Amino acid sequence: MQIIPHFEGKVRSIFGKFMAKKNQGFHFKQFQVNHHRCAMKVGTDGILLGAWADIQGAKNLLDLGTGTGLIALMLAQRTAQDCHISAVELDNAAAEQAQENIQASPWAEKISLYQMDIAKFAQNPPHFIARSNAM
């Protein structure tokens, strides 16, 4: 498709502004989440989980698969100053973007980010007798 030369500059200008806005991220009242380098973008499901999670009185929280850091940031916003959030992300690009989002937030001191595979976490063995019919 050929653009009429008179409008080409305007089309490029509008497209450029659209692309700049697209990469600006998602703005909340107290923080911003950039997500252009993450596979999973900010969406309704993450926002609802961050808003509705029952965390009253929590002192330590764990966000596995943090992606952009959205849920960790929302939990940090909702918890007392002495609550600590550990956020874990496997993907390097997403972890880098999450770290940037966390550092730009008012809660950088409350959140620790770990770029690692959760399958490699040290864990206690289960403290119950395994049954063959258990799910």
C-alpha cells in the first residue's frame, strides 16, 4: 500500500507516538511497570491477584514466576514496612526488567529478586506418609 506523500509524515508521527506509548508500560497510582521485554505483559489476571491475595499480617511472601514484578510490587504496596517479598524469575530478560521496575518503585528495600530455576530450590521433604491413591 502506498501512502499519499502529503500524509506520510503524519502517519509516521502518529505511529511513532503509538509505539512510544506502547513501550511506556503500565501506570499505577504509586508505581509503573514496564513490560516490553517480558513474554507475559501486565494484564487483568495479575492485577486482580495482586489486589485480592489474602496477605493480612504477612511477614514474608514469595512470588514465583514474577515476570515484570507486578504482583511483588502490588504486595509490597499492600503490606507493612517490615514485610519482605522474595520474587523469583527464570527468564533473564524478564528478571532484568523486574529488577528495573522494583528499583524504580518506593518499595525496593522490601523486595529481593532472584533470577533462577525454582526446580533448584532447596526444600524439606514432605512430612507426611505418601499414599498410592493420593493426588
